[in-house]
Amino acid sequence: MQGRHILLGVSGGIAAYKSADLVRRLIEQGAEVQVVMTHAAQQFVTATTFQALSGRAVRTELWDAAAEAAMGHIELARWAELVLIAPASADCLARLAQGLADDLLSTLCLASAAPLAVAPAMNHLMWSHPATQANVAVLARRGVQLLGPAVGDQACGENGPGRMLEPHEIVARVAQLLPVHGPLEGRRVLVTAGPTREGIDPVRFVSNRSSGKMGFAVAQAMHEAGAEVVLVTGPVCLDAPPGVSRIDVESCEQMHAAVQRELPGTAIFIGTAAVADYRPMCCAEQKIKKRSDTLTLDMMRTPDILAGVSARPAATRPFVVGFAAETQTVEQNAHDKLLAKNLDLIAANEVGHTKAFDTEENALLVLWRGGRAELPHASKLALARALTRIIIERYLACEAARAMPADPACAGVSAPAAGAASTSAGASTSTSTSASTSAPPPARGTLAASS
Ligand code: C5P
């Protein structure tokens, strides 16, 4: 944590006394800690305690002209590499969930692009209250990292969930949450994940078995590589990886709209979502009654989100990665899709009963124009990290090609037809790479494709 900037928000709760120890431990790890206290927090611990431990004047007011002159609140929000609120009271969580900005801490949380982590601490009934749980769910969906609470004895004499994690536990989690300075720093990556739901009537839909695990793992791996990651996901039972911005959608139409909205400024687009290819022609306004023995649904094609991104003009086209879930002739089908959708890279896997969808593990075949890599069976996160290394290598190669005459290996640089013609024969042979061996991937990159 040497030299890393942590903004520690302290809200009003008896656990605030433990935050003094938390500051001491963070400083011991080499972090620079700026404490911001709410008014209620100052009822429990004085600002002087935190100032002595952090070596910095504690900030408490939004309207403090002298403090603002030294470092304005927007500047402070930018300074933070991680915003940590410990303890986070029930009121603090509710205010964050609502997006209020009427005091310094809440304003900083809105104004900072840094990841936000909260360590809740409150009476167990307050924690279990549906209102608090709803607020926590909203925050989790937004990518806010929840640290605890722990279950145990409480200051009020009762027992249950609501104890703040111990300072050493929080420090360990903070170390994992600090943004990584990786090769994709300053680059925006847009990932789609999960299934889509296409409405039949108000209570029924057409969908598929995708769990979203692969897409969420890809989002995490891209974040670990330093990227700013936006994850557009269909309905799944997963929390957003820490530091990843999440947008929830249901249907292909909604996913398409969210992708179009989020695309500007995107360097890499990765379509891992299992998007429905067809949707019912219309969604009945009322629940369809079972009046006959058979029911015929008229379906129509949905927009191909991935192909749409890939077809953008070169100036606004990101590096485009697709996924192919195939039940047979995986390599041929994936290769055809790479060319047909003019992708820069495709990750293919075999799907079927117990294979790939809704499982913890998977294996991938990665194809690009002029190369291939086999990523053997592993956890989805290990695979996502290996895939990320290949994507970064190919992305950097194509970035270099943009600055130079056309490289036929880059779909966004060369004309699609020329790229397809010149590489279709060579894709599986010319620079064939197996990630299970230590053979390095082709030229211009520095990263090995291994899981
Ligand atoms: O053609 P197929 O559906 O097999 O292509 C799979 C790839 O295309 C995946 O990357 C998936 O996310 C994307 N896709 C899409 N929009 C669709 C259908 C598929 O983005 N309507």
C-alpha cells in the first residue's frame, strides 16, 4: 500500500473508536490516509485523534472555506484511490443508496471515480431491517464493496449481525480492493454478460441457461489489468466484482441500448452475454390463458449487439471480442463467426448439458486472424485472466497497427473482406499457440497465454 491514497469516511457509530486503530494500521502499511468525519461521528471520537494518527487535518465540513482553499472537495475526490467508510451506519448506507450530497462525505462519494468500500456497523435489528437490506442491495448492484458486517456481541448488549469487521480484517480487504496499475490503465472496457429475457407476456419469458459467471470473471480480470470496466448484465444472481460499474438490463433491446449509450470512449468491447437471437414478435399485455393444446409463438430476430459494435467506423470502433457457445464443430463455427462478424478475437467453448453454462469451470479456444490459443479446463476466473492476457496482447498489436499501415490480423484496421481472405486459411496453423504449453503467442506482444 506504499503511497496509496485512501479516503477514510467515519460515520456515526460506537465502532468509530475502532477506526482509530484502522488508521494506524493503514499508515503502518505505507498508505496515505485522509479522514473525513460526519457530524454524528464526532459525537463518538474527536477529530484530533484521527489527525494525530493520520498526520493530516481531518475534514468535516463541506462549507469550510479554509480547508477548501487548501484542497477543494473535488480535488480530494480525485486524490482518493479508494474510498472506505468504516463504520458505515444505517443512515450512511441509506444516504449512499439515495445518492444524497448534502454533507462532505456523501458529496465525496458521488464525486469520486474511485472504488467505494463500506464496513457496516449497527444494531442487528437495524442491519436486518428490510429498508437497510434494500439499501445494501442497491449499493452491491452498483459495485460498492461490502466489508462485513460480522456476527457477534454488540455494544448495546445484544447479539447478531452488525459488528464492524476488525481493523486487521478491513486492512486485508483494502489491500485487495486498491485499483491495480496495469497495462489497461486509462482504457475503458465494456463487457456484456448473462442471459437476456424476452417477454412472452407479463409473467413469462424466453431465456437460456447462462449464469453470467464467465462475463463477471472477464470483467474482474479486465479490472485487475487496470481498466475502467463497465459491465452490462442480464438477470443473474451475482454481485459485481469490486470496482466494476454494473448496469442491469433484461432484454436484448435493453442491452443493445445500454451498450450504445456506454460505447463512446470504449477501447475494448467484450460480448460474453448469451443474448437471445429471437424474441416473441410481441409481448402479450395480459397473461396468456391455456385455451388450446398447443401454442405457437411467432419469433423475430433481435439486433446483433456484437456485430453492430464491430461494424462501426474505424474512428469509433473499439477492439471487439466475441464469444461463441457451440454444441458441435466448435473451431469451424467460431472461425466462421470471427470472420462473419468481423471480430478481432473470439473465445469459443463447447456447451451442452453440464458443459460451460452455469458451471464453475470451463475451457476456451481463442481465435484471431492468424493465431489461436487453447486455454485448458480451469476455473472461469483463471480462464478470464488468461484470456485477458491474450486480449491485451492483441489489442496492443492492433493499436500499433493503427499507427502503421494496415495489419491483416486486425479486423478494425484492415478491410473486412481482405482480412477474411488473407487469414482464413492460416488461422489455425500460422501462429498456432497452445496455452497449456509454454509456447509464447505471436509477435509484438509480451504476455504469455497461460491459465
Ligand atoms: O451468433 P452468436 O449468437 O453465436 O454469437 C455469439 C456472440 O455474439 C457473443 O459474443 C454474443 O454476446 C454476441 N451476440 C450479441 N447480440 C446478439 C446475439 C449474439 O451481441 N443478438
